[in-house]
Amino acid sequence: MNSIDLRRLMKLCAISNREAVFLFLETQILDTVFLEDINALLHTGEIPNLFRNEDIQEVNFSFNQLSSLKVLLNALDS
């Protein structure tokens, strides 16, 4: 498990609005940076510098599409 895996998991949960259980064993800790990232996530709810600008733009684009779709569906229901 590394920061790429964490980035992928966080994007999946955010974009698809799904919950996930993050379970890892002590043997999966490859370096102390990973442990520091998990500690930051548990204490603050975020991992500093996890996402690149391209990742943030992708998530924002997905949220904008979902938001537009919800507005359209609400208008059709009215």
C-alpha cells in the first residue's frame, strides 16, 4: 500500500459517494511515510499533498457533472 493506492481509494469514495473500510496489516507498512499519512488521515481527515493538481481538477469535474445531473433530475421531477 502506498500513496497511489490511497489516492485511488479516496477518489473512488469521493466521486462515487461510497463508503470504504480501510484495513491493513502491520506487514503492509513499507515505510514510515505511509504510517504518517494514515496518522494524518485519522487525526485531520486529510493527507497533505496527496492529490496532484490534475487529480483535484478531475474530482472537481466529476462533482460538477454530478451536480448538474442532480439539478436536471430535480427539474424533471418538478
